[in-house]
Amino acid sequence: MSQTPEQTDEKLAAILEEKSAMRREAYDRRNAQEGKASVSDSAVERFMALPEYQESKTIMWYIHCRSETRTKDKLVEEVNKKEKTIIVPYCTEDENGENKLGLWRMESLEEMVVGKWNILEPPRDLWGNPEKEVQPEDLDLVMVPGVGFDRQGGRMGNGQGYYDRLMDKVRTDCKLIALCYECQLFDQILTAPHDIYMDKVVTETAVYEGKGRS
């Protein structure tokens, strides 16, 4: 028996409420993580040891904010090695006013300034500089942040859509690898049909094989 529009709306509202509760729990877990610096170092080192990372040339790292897995110190080390092209994202808008991530080729931490949500980003007057900007299609691997994940690669973000739009535009062979604390993992993240699964999820203790986009 088909559902009435009212029943469909009620079901959708229940799912959204459940997802909102899960997001709040994930934030609480992440905020409560002890020893964030050392735990993050273990997770990032595990991430960098992946064959996918070793084989990639152009890699997008996120710069952590708030209680996210700490990435900045290892990021700076990688930039200074100059062995790979390191790209960092910043929050901007497309020509239609939709949220999107700009992609900046980072060569020094001194290039960055504190921007939206206290996240380090390139100076606004340099956004779009063709000598520094790259396109999603140029990326070989994306380090994907999130609020919560499951071991199958399901992801729950902040709800702003920045990474969803980026992941829709990268090449099909670009690896999407999540980085998070083990405490951010759930048995199953609530996903919609359009949600993208990670190729792998990396924590301080393990690497989980995700469903990916296949």
C-alpha cells in the first residue's frame, strides 16, 4: 500500500530527527576525545602509510578546526618536503551562490590566514588566482573530514554540503579516504541514495575498507 503525502512527510521528519540526534552524539564523542594530539598523530601517520597515499601526486588535506582530528602539523611537514602537491580547501560559493570548496595549492603555512569558522584559508583577495587554484579533476586523493562515519564508508558531514559537491566532481579514480577518531564510528550512518561512500576510513587504530562509489 502506497503512503499518503502526510505519511511520507512524517517518515522523512523522523529520519531527519534521528540523523540530527546522531550528529549531536557524534559531536559529543569527538569533543570528548582524550589526547587529541597524540591520537591524531597516530591516525594521520596511518593515513600517510596507505598505498593510495604513497602513489598519489596531488592530494587534498583538510586543515582541522574545533575538535576534528588534528592535521596541521603533519600537513606542514608534507608541504615542506615538496614531494607531493598539497591542496587545501576553503569555503566559498559558486556562480549560483551554492556552497563549494575552493582548492588552493599550498606551499607554506605563512600563506594562510584565519577565515570562516576560524579555519585557516588563503587570503580572500587571492581566491581564484590561476597560479594557485586547482580543479577537482586534478585531485588524486581527498582526505575527507566528517562528524561521523561507519566501517562501511558511510559518512555524516556538518550538513553544509561542501564536501558532497566536491566529491561529485572529482575523477572516478580519485580516492576518497576519511580521517577520524575511532570514537566517531557508528554501526551504521543514516544515508540517502545520493550520499557517497568512502573508499576507506582511517582512525588511530585501524583502516576500514569502505564501499566506495562502485
